[in-house]
Amino acid sequence: MQCPLPIAEIVCEILRTGLLRIRVLSDADRCALEADHLHNLPGLLADYKPELLEYYWRVERACFIERSTPEEAAGFEALWKSLAGHVDSGKNAVVASMK
């Protein structure tokens, strides 16, 4: 299933932000953490399932926050805030797109 456009736009911006951050980092461990946070998002875009969005939100995002300082996570806060409403309504988005 194609990722709903509002979700895809946010996910693409999360990927862009993370990749730019990796590009300027000199700490290999921090680069690995950033990459771990992002690595499943292309699959979410390519074959959207609400469960994948839910997994990103509840597991990958949460792990990133847990392993980051507040300053390190702050760069994603506005994007996560935009994505938050879609996570709760992700299953409804699938049903609506099938009509």
C-alpha cells in the first residue's frame, strides 16, 4: 500500500534531517544511533502498513530518545509532533484510503 501523503512528507523530512545529521557527525557511535533510528523508514514509505508506523513510533523513536540527550532529540521534536496525530489515526488512514 502507498504511504498516505501527509505521513510520507513527514517521514521524508525525518530521513532528510537524520541523514544531514549523520553527514556532519564525527562520532561513529552517534552515527550508528542516528542510522538505527532511520533505517526502517524507507520500508515504511515503500510498503506502508499502520503497524510499521506504530513500530517506528513506539520502538525506534522511543529508543532514539532514550539513548539521546534532550538536545540531540530536539531536532526531531517538531516532526514527531506533526507525526503524532497520524500514529493514533494510522489504522483509520488505511481504511479511508481503501474506499
